Amino acid sequence: MSDDLESRIQAAIANPSNVGELADADAVGTVGSPDCGDMLRMWVKFKEENGRKVIDKATFQTFGCQTAIAVASMATDLIRGKTAAEALAMSGEELSAPLGPLPPMKIHCAQLVEGALKDALNPQPASAPAPAAGPTLFDQLTAPKTVKITLQP
Ligand code: FES
């Protein structure tokens, strides 16, 4: 990674924006990266503004790398004031634009943020349950796992 990119990432994660759950969110999206196993959850809250339903606030939690934290921090600021359709149209590259071009091995970090945003904003089927207030991403990742062992004769 270039020194410039590294310093921009360090600056972004030194004081990241919009970290944590958003208790009264209208939408929640969670995605895991098949490339590295990291996870990111995003909460989105809307408001009415000049007859448009726009994003009032978005927050995130992640078990991801520094790049994912930096992109999520910037993306949650970038999508403020956009409609769901406008935010959905943004690519990982656009969401990470304030950092500058990412090296190939870090592109999936921005795609993790894009995926969580799309998961939150894509319409759910009418029969789908409303987003639950819990458990948190941390709860899910730290919950005891049940392992079934079958002994062969
Ligand atoms: Fe996994 Fe960046 S290395 S999100």
C-alpha cells in the first residue's frame, strides 16, 4: 500500500465516524466477506426532506480490517442526504473514493461496505420479519457454537 493511502486510512480510523448500533434504525444490513471472513453490519435511518425520503444517519460495526473501518466511516458520511436508490447506486469504489484508489488486495474491503449497504437498503420480501433489535454482531460472533460429533463404528 502506498504511504499516502496508509496515512489516509490511519487518519480515518483514528477517529471513525458513525460507529455503533443505531437503536431506532429503519434498516439493517449484514454481510461477510468470502475473501477474508470479515463481517460488517450497517444501520440506516431515514427522514423526510423536501418531499423525499433520504438517509438521515447511518452507522456501522465491523470485525474487519482497517481499510473496511475507514471505508465504512467515510461511506456512512457520504450517503447522508441520499435516497435509498441513490445510495444503492454507489459502488464500493465510490464509497471509498475519499481514500483514493485502493490496491487490488483491498478492493474487497470496500465491497464489504457496499454489500452491507445493499443488504440494508434492498427491499425485503413482504413476508420477511422486521429487522430485530438484537443480537449484536459481537453477540453473533461470540455465541457458543454447537458441534455435533458422530462416532463411526
Ligand atoms: Fe477483510 Fe479488509 S481484509 S475487509
